[in-house]
Amino acid sequence: MTTAPAYAGRTTGAILSRIESWLDARGKGAWIAAMILGFVLFWPVGLAFLAYMIWSKRMFSGRNSMTQFNTRRMTPTRFRSSGNQAFDAYKTDMLRRLEDEQEAFETFMQRLREAKDKAEFDQFMEERAKTSRSDGAAEA
């Protein structure tokens, strides 16, 4: 009596899907190791791994991103008490002032963009009016 392998009867897509989920569970390092192993064994396999990692955006984003790590690690310290009431009051006041300044700056930038857009539009309309006046004078 012979025993069939565990993957017998499965489609190639199911096998590839299972490999993909296995690599995803182990993180970006597993993807990179599989790619390197693919290059060592047979370079088109490694190239296929690289292309798939870039195409699926596994190479440039993911759970292991340092920015996500730093964000998750640093965010709770903003709200945690230091134990010193004077410092906590100062920190709360400073954070509120910084948020107010940021909001005022964003409002200023919005007004500046609107003024620039209006100036560009007015210049366009003025040039258009000059063009239509010169066309009207040329026809007469």
C-alpha cells in the first residue's frame, strides 16, 4: 500500500496559496530568505519571488516596518503620567499649545494656497481678456 503525499490532488494555486500564507505568517524575513534560496537553487525562481514581492508590495510595506514599530512604541508615552504633577501640567499645556499652533499654521497655509490660486486665476482671466481684446481688434 502506498501513501500519497499531503499535497496530492491539490491544484497548483492551492499549493501556492498555502506557501504564501506560510511565508506571511513568518514575516518579511521569510520572504527574503525564500527569495535568496530561490536565487541559489535556480535564479528564475528567485527572480519570480523578487517580482512577486515588489508587485504585491511586500517589499516596501508590512507589519515589520520600523515607522510602524516606532509609532506603536512611542504613542503611549504621550499620555502616560511621569509621576511629577508639575511636569505633567507643563507637558499637557505645551502639547495643547503645540496643537493650537499646528492648527493655526494649517489654517494659514490653507489661506495662502487659496490666495495663490486666486492670484493665478485672476492672472489667467486677465490674459484671456487681453487675448480676446486683441483678437477683436484684429478682426475689425
